[in-house]
Amino acid sequence: MDKMLVRGGRRLNGEVSTSGAKNSALKMLFASLLAEGRHVFHNVPELQDIISSAQLLESLNCSVERKGKTLIVDVKKPGSFEAHYDLVRKMRASILCLGPLLAKYGQAQVSLPGGCAIGSRPIDLHLQGMKAMGAEIELHQGYVHAKAGSASGRLQGASILFEFATVGGTENVMMAATLAEGVTIIENAAKEPEIVDLANYLNKMGAKIEGAGTAIIRVTGVEKLTPAEHEVVPDRIEAGTLLIAGAITGGEVTVKKCVPEHLDALILKMRESGFTIDTEKTSMTVRPCKEWKGVDVSTAPHPGFPTDLQAQFMTLMTVAQGTSVITETVFENRFMHVTELARLGADITPKARVAVVRGKPGLLEGAPVMATDLRASASLVLAGLVAKNETLVNRIYHLDRGYEALEAKLSSLGADIKRLKE
Ligand code: EPZ
């Protein structure tokens, strides 16, 4: 397992570009199952999770070819409609092939993803949505067995109200509804930019989706979709992580090829903390700041503060002046970075979903730490950038699932960071 060695104390400066959004590209790859033929995706990041989804598509008889940042997926009718446990357990987003398979072929068998490091993460809301559209669902031997119940073999349009604005649930139902008979209304839909991106791609395929990005999505089912070409939206979480990297080192960093509008909540909180951030349409710059203050943050579905930036923001707060209270409302167990940050000297008291961070400039000191999930890993790398001496981040395969060439990007800004291969 590779490790990352970071020598702290270098001020980052310069420009860096954002890659395509993992959490958008993944869903599109699964959505391609809705139309046989050749789909072309641009700006697809080279990440382990993308490789895992390509493997799942290949197991469903598709062929996937990468040419630089472009991924070409040739979709053919699968021999079986199963997403196997071995693939789903590597990447829980695999559950997102349920909606497309069920809508297109009237059946699917998808392994249950199980829990993960950040919580139990059930898929009950996905299944409720499919059932509302007439699917017959049984759970046995660790698999979801789903069938379109109607005589026509097609799902039926329905009104679905999510009790929580679930990202994956919204996406799964939205994809399934594109080929359903009739109109589907999703209420309390998640509004993340990746959902809008997915809807844009589906509409290019001939779907009729309105309202993506708002709390009410309306999908008028069509009989057939056709393959399409699409450029994946920039990764807002990577962009936010790079902005915090510049900020925490007191440097001046411009993050290019991003959509600052997607990061309003982060920018608001960073400004409140004392940073100057200038935004253009597709770039944002954090200006040098010597001292910033602790501010309170509570995560929430978009457009609220993203849970996927909570750990990185917490690191920023460990070296702020004063106390901040960080509340995680989306996941039940997303504070695993706290004990690792404490190994670097951070003063944090976590209790259930609230962490009190007593920040102090210059507080962190390098030590070996363990990455526990993707965003926690990023928070430890950020901590390493400002900690005295060396920080060795173990188990960075988590990082490789979601950040494309992070060490190269940080090095290009002047960080002293290198990957140790094992
Ligand atoms: C997506 O996960 C992202 N993953 C996550 O990013 C992100 O943290 C999350 O949305 C929230 O923004 C991908 O896009 C692949 P949810 P998802 O359904 O779809 C509960 C990262 O680091 N819930 O909105 O799984 C669930 O347990 C990852 O890139 C149910 O109870 O998120 C959680 O507490 C991590 N029942 C909350 O809702 C359900 O059926 C939010 O989950 C579904 C969800």
C-alpha cells in the first residue's frame, strides 16, 4: 500500500486545474446502460473508482476504452443483469446500476453494498422509489432482486417524496424514470451539481427531465434513449480541497477549470474566517492570509456546506485562531479523521455528530497517520502541509479513489510531498 510523505511549512503559490467530477462521471457510466451503442465521455478523471465502474460495465457486456481524459463506452445487451458482490463491495456507487438495468431490461440483481467507514448508508430510499414505480423487489442472499411488475415489462411513472434529499436515491430514480411509462415526480430531490450534470447527459440521450437542481424533478418517460457525448462537470470537492490547501499554507493559489458557484457555501465560510477569495466564472483565487479565525460549520445537502469538505475544513480550523464547532448532519460517523488529526496535535473534542475544534496557529506537528476514507485522507494531507516536520499518511489508496494526481498538483504549487511506493 502506497504512503504519502509530506514535509510541512512550504507556502503554496500558483495555478492548478481541477479534474472532472468523480461523483458525476460514475453515475453517467451507469446511465449509459440505458441506451445500447457508443457513448463518449470527456473530462473523465483517472481514478480507481472509475476503473471499478468500468469493470462493472464490462461484466455487463459493455466495452470501455480510455483515450486520455475521454472514455468511450460501447453498451451491448448484457447476458445477465447482475452486479456482482465482488464489484459492488469495492465501490458502493455500483448500486446506481439498479435503476438503469431495471428501466431498460425490466430486471436487475444487484448486490447490497453493506455499510462503510462513514456510516451504515442504507439504500432503502432507492428501493422505495423503485417500488413506487411498480418494481417488485426482494432481498435474498445479499442481493436486491428487482423486476418491473407491469405486463409491459416497463416501470410506471409515480410520485415519489424522499424523506431525506438523497443524492444516490435521486439519481437512481431519475435514471429509472427516463424509460418508465408516464410521468415521475421526485419531491425533496437532492440538488447537487452532479445531479444536474447527469440530467443534462440523460436529456442529450433523449430523456425528458425538468427541474434537476431544484427540489422537484419531473421526468416524462420515453420509449427509447440513444447514446450521447458529454463533458463531465469539474470536481467541486477537489477544487475546494485545493483552495483550502492554498489557504492553510498562507499562500496565493488560483484553482482553474472549476465552477465557484458550486462552492458558495465553502467560499462563504472561508471569507467569514478571514480569507480573501476572488472568483471568476471558471476559477477562484485565495489570497495570502496570516491568521484566520475559527468559524462554525454545519454540513447539509447542496447548496449547504458539503459533507465531502467537512474533514478538510476541520483541518483548516485546527490552525485557526479560536474555536469552531463543526456539525456533521449528513452521515452518522464521519469524524474518523479527528483521532488522526489529534495525533498531529490538533485539539478537537468530538461528541456524536458535533466536534469542537480549539484552533491555534502553528499547532500541528508531523507524525505517522492513517487514512480511513477518501475525504479524511485529504484532510490529513492538508494537515501535513502545515505541520512541522514530516507527516506520513498511510493507506492512501483511499485518496486514489477520488483525487486525480493530488501529489503532482500540490507539488506543482510548491508543496514538498511524495508518494512512497510499497
Ligand atoms: C453521495 O453519496 C456521494 N457519493 C458522497 O460522496 C457524498 O458524501 C454524498 O452523496 C452526500 O453529498 C457519490 O456520489 C458516489 P446520500 P450517497 O444518498 O448518494 C442516508 C465521497 O467522498 N440514506 O445523499 O450515498 C445515508 O445513509 C462520497 O465522494 C438513507 O438513509 O449519499 C446518508 O446518511 C462519500 N437511505 C444520507 O442519507 C438511502 O436510501 C445521505 O446519503 C439513501 C441514503
